[in-house]
Amino acid sequence: MRRNLRPHTPMLRLTKKADYGLMALKYLAEQAYLAEQAGSDARNSGARSAKDIAEAYHIPPQLLAKILQTLARAGLLLSHAGTNGGYALARAAADISAFEVIRAIDGPLFITSCITIHGTCDLAGHCTIKEPLRKVNDSITDLLSGISVADLIEPADQLPAPMAGGLISIER
Amino acid sequence: MRRNLRPHTPMLRLTKKADYGLMALKYLAEQAYLAEQAGSDARNSGARSAKDIAEAYHIPPQLLAKILQTLARAGLLLSHAGTNGGYALARAAADISAFEVIRAIDGPLFITSCITIHGTCDLAGHCTIKEPLRKVNDSITDLLSGISVADLIEPADQLPAPMAGGLISIER
DNA sequence: CAATCTCCGACCACTTTGGTCTTGCTTCCA
DNA sequence: TGGAAGCAAGACCAAAGTGGTCGGAGATTG
């Protein structure tokens, strides 16, 4: 008997907040590009208010506002208060990695509960699988670090080899 | 007062249950190897009760029992009820991937909330970042699929190049 | 038969997540 | 000069997921 009615338990996923953050950054990157091409006054080039971004993607405005504040606090965005204010990228879109965004919003990511900030393990002596999993963790970190916000704009081109066959050289 | 001093929010991690499951499988793989070497009767070679495994790793026995049941239902373990019963690997340790274990326990893993089982996106038309993230998702899947339970036994040897420099060929 | 062990569902406490609301502060412009 | 537009920063809340426990039912062996 199959129970497909379950809500869905997708573990090992990033939160909706991180999703929203990535979408917002992508949007701002596009706006910056358009503003640069249009040659408009470089003052607020590409700056958009939280409300505008929220409406563009149908995201709860208040929630997105908090996410953007977090991103600004992390130094990924510049905020400008007041009329015609808003957020703009603090750096070039190519210099902001998906890893930075996710870490800023969701905190440090560790694939296993063993690995903490200091590398200590809750299960102290009895956990024997943390070394292989740490390699997986590092690989995912590298993977996300290699993807920039600028990469999110291109739909599906310019990716010569989506996957090669294994980042870790373990063969079975 | 049990105060859990865990301030950080480690997202993108697998659950403790998956950790326990991997540890249990590793343990059973070791037992199977020892039993095979000792040349004992191959009947219950390497079979151990849930209680034994739980004690070996200081895991709550009832919780581990449920995890092992899940693994048995997924076809990764063989269960044998009754006195001197227990669990044993259903296949060779080299033929059970970490991906199978995690999927069996935590369910299908999708890095973004966009990607569901049917590939549909909650944010229907307005989510524009799912294609790049799907590649990340596939890469992680491949990564975990390439690691077998047998690989967990070796501490940290025989891994020529822990990481090469990028599974996805995106350069920034 | 009795002890042992798996099986299975219900149940519970706690944490995290997603989201809202309120209040304040800054900037611009009519 | 006073709003209006916008960010900043809390508290707050409901729903869901996680980790863990309990107790009974059924199978297997001695």
C-alpha cells in the first residue's frame, strides 16, 4: 500500500528563505545589468524596493524584507532608506556565490549532525562515519561556492558538462 | 533542566536518523566481514539485533529499531524475528550506496523547495532559479550515489583526490 | 510454553520554519 | 516642513518536522 498522501518530507534541502534570497539577488542582478545598459544615472543603478521584488515573484513582502535585511547585514546587499530607496547588489553579480547567500540566510551548513563548528562530534567517540561525510560536506560547499548569482541568470546554456561522474574519487 | 546549547541553525543537513542508519549499516558491514572471515555458518552471518547496535553506538534503542525497520522495508536490510534474530545486510556492502540509505530514511532529497516529485514548482511561473539548482541537486545525488557502505569502513585512506575543483564547470 | 526479538502504530516534547504585525528611523520631495 | 516612501528590528504565532518513548502484536527458537 502506497501512501502518497504524505505532505512531503524532503530533507537535505535549503529553506524557502534561501530560495527567496537567491531569487531576489538574481532579480537585482538583472536590474543592475539593465540599468547599466540603459546608461541611466548610476546613482541607484538597479536598486529596487523590497515590495517591488516581492510583487514580481509573489513572495510575502514582509518575509522578503527580513531576508533582504539579513543579506544586507551580511554585506551582500546595500540598502538605501527613504523615498525611491531600496536594495542593490553590494558587489558584482559574478562575485557573489550561492554559498554565501545560503550561509547568510540559513547559517553554516553541515551535512551531518556530527560536524559542528569546532569539528567536535555529539557522539564523541562512537561516531565513525564523520570523515567520509565531511568530504561530502566539503564537496557540496565547493559546488555551491562555484556558482555565482550571475550564473543564475543564464537559463541552461554554457554548462559544458553538467556532471562528470564523481567529485570524490571513491570507486566501488 | 536539559538545556540544549545549540544556537546555530544548520540547514542543508541530513537528519540524525540518517546518521544513525549509516552507522548501523557500517556496523553490520563490519560484522558481515568478520563473520565471513571466521568461516562461521553462513546462516546468520553478521546478523545483529537492534539492541546490540544501539548499545555499540549509544543510540536510543527504540529509535534505532524504527530506523532499521525502515531500512528493511526499503530492501536494504534483511530482518529475522525471534530468538537470536536481528538484521543483516540484504546485499554486499559495496552495493549499498549512501544515497539509498538517506533516501530510504529521510525521503527523496531536493535541494530546493521548487523541485517536487513531479518537477512542478510551488512558485509556478515565477521561479526562475530552479534550473541551476536542479544541477546542484543532481550533483549531490551523484556524489552520494558514488559512496557505498563499504567505503564508510575505511577511515581516511585510499581517497586519491578528495576534491578536484568543481563538479559543475561553471567558472566565474 | 516461554523467552527473545522484530514489527508497527500511536503518542509526545521540542525545535524550526514561514509568515504577520507593530513600532521606529531615515531619506526625499512637494 | 511635514509627510510619504522606504528600511530596521523586534515580538509573536501557527504549522510542520524531528527526536524519542511506549505498549502491544506477531514470529522464532530452545
